[in-house]
Amino acid sequence: MLVSAKEMLTKAKAGKYAVGQFNINNLEWTKAILQTAEELKSPVILGVSEGAGKYMCGYTTVVGMVNGMIKELGITVPVALHLDHGSYEGAKKCIEAGFSSVMFDGSHYPIEENIEKTKELVGICNELGLSLEAEVGAIGGEEDGVIGAGECADPEECKMIADLGVTMLAAGIGNIHGKYPENWAGLSFDTLDAIQQLTGDMPLVLHGGTGIPADMIKKAISLGVSKINVNTECQLAFAAATREYIEAGKDLQGKGFDPRKILAPGVEAIKATVKEKMELFGSVGKA
């Protein structure tokens, strides 16, 4: 059964570790992440971007697949199904479809409008027992066509949004989606510290977890980051393993063309990446 991310993140914040959000793109992705979470006894958040939701034939399909898998695979660890970078309309659709958590990314609206829309969603989510993530200050890089430069959020604005009663807050601290450029300045720990001072117990979210050095990740967790989003890293691992299989001509040997065989090495690569991240975030055995 899907759960809201509230309890797992409250525990993570108190225990100074972080829960990974791993984005899913299809059945293989979902299965690999759930099996790894179960094996490592780690809570997990499955992230779905609006683009991925569309690709997987809509949110209802995603909810059906995830619920079916939790049951069939005998998953016992806490699993939250979360809309990543949701629009206001997207958040409402996911709530209707049965997601247990949503993110409303109102960072591109003027702060007043971000507050107004977030407030309305807080009311709906509280009523249904769902967790809600809000964003202040655009995260850099590109996510479903939205491009930002890795700016830092205003701690005062973060407090305004946190005070509305959201479950968790994603604040820009110089982080970027996708691969980090050569000249990246690193995370702004001063900004993170200032946000943490003003938002207290609120679990903070780090987007763009791919390519941030391990020591920076650990420092961010010590300063209140309780949820870290990983997507690009799993995609790169999956692509590399699939390329290797095809380039070795394995699809031309025997029944090597069977899609289950073609996708198997990629699935193992995702599992290895997820395991590595869960160990780094400190969520292993915390289910």
C-alpha cells in the first residue's frame, strides 16, 4: 500500500539521513527500484514527472502498476508515489488518480501566486492524508523543458511557503538537474543553513542529485536535507549497460533479441545505482 512521504521524511530529518526519490519511466525502472528498496530495507519515493506520466499512459496507469507491483512482489517497506515538478493542474490529476504525494512547483510564479496555489493544495492534501512538496527558487538545468540556472532561493520566501503547512520544501541552493557543467560553483551551504534556521523541522529536498560529490551530499544531509532526487544517474547507467549488450552483439545470439533479455543488464545497472545512493543517503535498514 502506498503511503504519504510525511512519516518517512520526518524520521529521516530526525535521524540525519535522507530518503531517495528515484524517478520511474516504465515497468523495468519501477521493479528495479522497488526490489532494491525491499532488499536493503529502505523507505523509498518513486518520482513521476508529468512527461513520464504521459509516456506511461497517464497517472491512473502508473498507480495501477505500482500498486500491483507492491502486492505481487511482496514489498513491505514504505513506498510513496510522488509527482515530480507538478503543475497546479497536474497535481490535481495525480491526487485524483491515487498518488500518495505530490509536488507543486510554483517557483516560476510570483511569490504571491505561488503562496495562493500552494495554500489551496495544502488544504486538499491534508484532507486526504497526502504529502505535498513545494519549491522556492528555480532548480538549475533542464527538466521537461523548464530551464533554470541553479539560482539560490530567498530564505524568507522559503519560510513563507513552509509556514503554509507543506510537508517538505525544495529550495534552490545552486543545484542543477542533469549533468553538472565543468564550471559549477558547488552547493551553497550558507543558503541551505539560512533556510534550515528559518524552517526548523521541515524536511528539505535536494533536486538534481546526480553528480553532486558524496561529501557535499553528506554535508547537505547534516544541514537538514531529508529527501534527495535521483534521475539522470539511473538513466545513464541504464543506457550504458544497454549499449554494451547491443555492441557486444548479444541481441543477435540465440534468443538475445527477447526484450526481457535486452533490458536485463540495464535493470541490474539501475539496481546497482539505487543501492549505491541508498547507502550514501543513509536510508538502508531504516524501513
